Amino acid sequence: MVAGTGLICVSIAEQDQALALHLATQAAKLADVLEIRLDALDVPDFTPFLSQLHGATLLFTCRPQWEGGRFQGDESTRVEILTAAAAAGAAYVDVELRTAEELRTSLIKVAQQHGTKVIVSWHDFKTTASSQALASILQEQYRSGADWGKIVTTARDFRDVLRVLSLQEEAAEIGFPLCAFCMGETGTISRIATLDLGGAMTYAAPDGGRSAAPGQLPVSTVHLVREMLHGKG
């Protein structure tokens, strides 16, 4: 990923399907990618989004409770939902690195058959691991066969932020697109900085909608800061 070419993804994490569709339609004007958090919906149905958000690049995520999401069903059902989304034409699906390997591998295989990119993700809502541990996670993601990696931790101080952002150097060396930034107030700057440091994508909240993770900025704010940084504002 060339520095400065990272994408802006807007996460839609609403319980009500109609509201989620409304916010997604509005956010599509400012987003490169729309993430539909199926785990947040009352019913995790991806079909209305594929049928109604014409022309939008859609990423479907069904985050389990054990990784900060809201999905409480069994793992086979959760991965089947993502597999069906890939087969139906999703541009991207997100699956956690800590998902059982056989389920994760099966999803990746189906996604590849249908031209859907798989983001293999890893989140830490409490802290940031050591540089060695983070590098190990990155290598495991690379070996998984997924198209992209995503490593998101919670920053306690600037050193945590620097460790996560520095993962882009290794990701570039192995040619593996990586989304890497930190959650929380201290990590907010990393959500912007990653776009100019080789990051494949950052995540933002829809204007007027709820944030899917701590420290997530409204998409209009992300654009404003980007314009200011690049002399357009």
C-alpha cells in the first residue's frame, strides 16, 4: 500500500435496519468503503444492503462478543453469514484471526472463489502488546491466506501508538495490506496518521450515527483534518 492512498471506511453499527440503511446511504458520499456491522443489527441480514446500496463498496463484519462485538450465536452460524455475504457479492468480509482455523479457512476459500477480499482482524480493547507480539500477529495474519490484515489495539500512551503504526514497515516489506491504528483518546491521532503511513484503511463513524469503537471520529471530521493536513482547507 502506497503511503497516502489508504481508504476511509465508515462503520455502520445500528440495531435498526432502516436506520442503518439511511446512515449508510448518507455516508456513501464520503466513504470509500461502508462497513455494515451485522452483529449490531437486530437481524444480521446483509441482503438489503447489497440490494439497496447500489454502487457502494461494502464490507460485512459480524463481530463476536469475545472480540468486542455483539453477536452471541454459535461460531458456525456466524461464519456462515459471512460466507453467504461473500458468495452474494460483498466486496470485503472481515473475520477475526482468533476464529477457529477451519472456519476461517473455509470462509477465505469461498471468498476467493467469488472475488471477495478477506480482512483478517485482531483487536485488543484493553492494551497494546509488545512489538514482538504484534509482529507475530501480523505474520500469522499473512500466513492465513487472507487478502488484508487489521490490527487494532487500545493505546495508553504515545509509545503504544508508535508500536502499532510501525507495523506498516513490516507489512510493506512482505506486500501485505494492513489496517493498523489504536483505539481510545490517545489513539485518535493514529486513525488519521495511518493513512499517510502506509495504512490500507482507517475507520470512521457516520455523521449522526454511533461509533463502532472507542475514539472513532465522524467521517466528516476525518475529511476535514485530511484537507487541512494536505493544504486543501
